[in-house]
Amino acid sequence: MRSPMERAMQYAYEVYKKGGITKAAESLYISQPALSAIIRKLEDSLGTPIFDRSTKPLRLTPAGEYYIHCAEQIRSIETDMKQYFDDLETLKKGSLRIGASTYFCSNILPGLLHSFHQIYPYIRVTLEENNSTPQLKEHLLGKEIDFALTSNTYPSSDFEELRLSSEAIILAVPADRGVNRVLRSFAYSYDEMSLLSKPYSDLSGVKRISLRSLAQEEFITIDRISDLYPRILSMFKEYEISPKITMHLQQMSSCYYMASEGFGCTFLRSATLHTVKATDQLLFYFIDSPRSIRSTRLYYKKGGYMTKAMQAFISWLDKEADL
């Protein structure tokens, strides 16, 4: 049973996470007046306010920033202690929390976790679907998740990295575009590109195009919040091109289908072709840019306690998983 001090810390942390009393009270299943009274009593005991109530959402005062920093450290220690004693039992008990973008949650993790579950049926896995790279980093540092699966690069000072596989960023061009006649010898059909987009395919000898060839084309791109979007812009910048972007979409499959209807060229993860319907309305190209190849990585917090379930998942990924 938590002491009044521990309970007050839990409630203050929830107010901080939710940005206000109302939402925090709802998630804690207590009334707003009761929660306000608890926070006031906590601030009285500390001798200073920890929330600036003149702003919406509520903001932390300097003292509040220090308080929340300490609270996060205490929560992290409590998590480590619980996991340590849970691990005294066998892997018939355990849990994993994995954060990843919508793409990974929709296309990679279902099959991957199904295979893992066949070997470790008692380890319960929960997913956080989150397209915000800064939030995933924050949640990993705060131990709200155990792993982040991403194509981004996280700082080595804070995180350990397991590099899993590489993927190509390819270009899909509507088949009726005149530029395809110029690039005919570089083009791949859906079937040809699908074969080359399988895991661990050797891409050393593939034909690649310059984006300068498509400087006058219109483009559909993934939403700006996606970690792929800045990579796309950097490839254009590499060729000193100001792209004509006519549409931003949230899902890569949406970009694929809009391009297949002739609305513009689009950039895709090569593995996307295994999750969509085949088409002869698009031609596919590899791009001559170092930014068109990126790695899929699994990150976890450096120096954090490694549960047996986490150790089992890393070992299985390293030896058995086929991304």
C-alpha cells in the first residue's frame, strides 16, 4: 500500500503527464476538487508551487521541474526493483513493451511477434503505436516502454542499439508518365521490385536513377511527422531540387494507391510492396543516393535493468528473426 507521500507523487506526476487537473482526475478516478486539494497539500509541504496555474495546459515551475525529475528517477527505480523480483521466476511470466511507428505496428511487428510467441508463449507483449520520434525517445528514457523499433538514429550516450536489417527507399512513378521512356532501362516492374525487396537481398548491382530526372514531376509524400519525410527532403536537397509536393498522406499504402491512380510519383519503403496489391500502373526505381538506404534498429535504454523477457527477445531477434 502506498504512503500518502507516494500517492501525492503519483497524482502530481499524472497531472504533469495530462497537462491539467481535469484529465488527470479522470484517469485517476477521483474528483477534481479532491485532486486539487492533494496537489495543494503537496505544494504546502514542499514550501513552493510545482505547477504554474496561470497557463493552460499547466506548466511546471522550476521547482516543479526538479520534483518531476526526481519522481521519474524514483519510478524508474521502482520499475527495476519489480522487474528484478519478477525475474527470480522463470520465463513462464514476463512482459515486453515495444514502441514503434504505424508502419512497423501494421506491417512488421504482427508477424514478428507471432513467431516470438510460438517460442515464448507466456511473455505478454504490448505495443505503443507512435509516429513521434521525440515521444518514443522520451518514453524509452522514462521506461514507459522497453524497446523502440525504428529507422531513426538515437544518441549512443543514452541508448543501446541492435541493428536488424537494411531497407531501400524506392521511387514509384505512374506508368503513363513520359519520364519513364527516358528511364526505361532503369525501371523495375512490381514483380521485379518485390523480389529485390525481400530481406537481405543483394542490392549491390541494381540500376539507380538520379532524382534530377524527375525534377519536373509532381510528388505525393508521407506526412511531415513521419521519420521518412526529412530523409526524402534531404535527397532532393542533395540534387538541388525544389520538389513539387502536391499531397501529404499519413499512410504509405495510401501514397502507393494514389500514385497508382496517376496523382503523382511517391517514395516507398521497398517492403511496402509486400503489404499492398500488385499493380502494372506503376514503375519502380532505385535512387542513386546514400540516403535511400537505411537500417531498422531496436533501441533500449543504456544502463537500465534488463529483464529476462528483454534478454530473450534480443537474443531471439539477433539469431532467429527475419525482418
